Amino acid sequence: MWTKARGVLLALSLSLNLGVVGVWMGRAWPAFATRTETQGRSASAGCRMCPLHQKLGVSGEQWSQIEPRLAEFQTKAEAQRQKLGDLRMQLVDLLAASPVDRQVIQAKRDEILAAQREMQSLVIDNLLAEKDSLTSEQREGFFQMMRAECARGGLGAAMGACPGANGTK
């Protein structure tokens, strides 16, 4: 009995841990890039710019490339977060069912993993596009900020996603 329970608990733990990483990746980036009414205007661009991009010194021309892509990413990431949440709720329902159908649970776990990979792909594609829009100095600052966020013990660091967060390089 414990062998079966251990397998189910391992699958649930893996799903939840990977889910946390996917959600963190989907939320960490937009948290850096959300615009609010209190934000200033870029002197060169004359447009509202998120604090991250203001700190990086993004030009108006750069922002005109970044902003539409960022808005599209945020829309897609939110839809993916919703999808992941729905799939996780379905998994919980399957785990709570009696009798438990392990094949159905495994299939749902595979769906969750695929959705998490989709979220990670969205984030990575956005980060690579962002990187291409920045100067070498801005890229350096951008990735320094990302490393610092991970080193502060964000969810990515807890999941081993950030090099150097555990004292390793």
C-alpha cells in the first residue's frame, strides 16, 4: 500500500513543484514589467515605461519594440496560468476520487507537465526577445537583476532554477 501511495505522492509533489516553477516564471517577469499609474514617463520616449525598463535606461525606440511584445506575452502567460490552474484542480479531483485510476492521474500529470513546458517556453522566448532588444550594457544589468532576484530566495532559487542561489556557480 505504501508503495502505491508513495508513487501518487511523488507524482503530486513533482507536479506541484514544477507548477510552482512555471507559475513563478510566468509571474516574475510580468511583475517586473507591469505598468502603474504612478510610474513616470521616459524623457526620451514620452511614454509610460515599466520600472524595470526605466532602471535599464531603455530608449523610446527600444520601448516601442518591447511594449507590444510584452503585452502579448502577458496575455499569453495569463491564459497559460489559468490553464495550469484548471489542470491542477482536475488532478486534485482525480486524486480525491474513489477508486483512484492511476492511468488517468498519469495522463493528467503529463498534461500538466506539457502545460508547464509551454509556460517555460513562453517565458524563455520572451526573455530571448527582450535580450535582443537591449544593448550589451542593458543586457548585463538585466541579467544581474534576474540573478539578484533569484539570490533573494525567490521561488526560482528554491527550485534550483537560479545558478549561484545555493552557493554554487
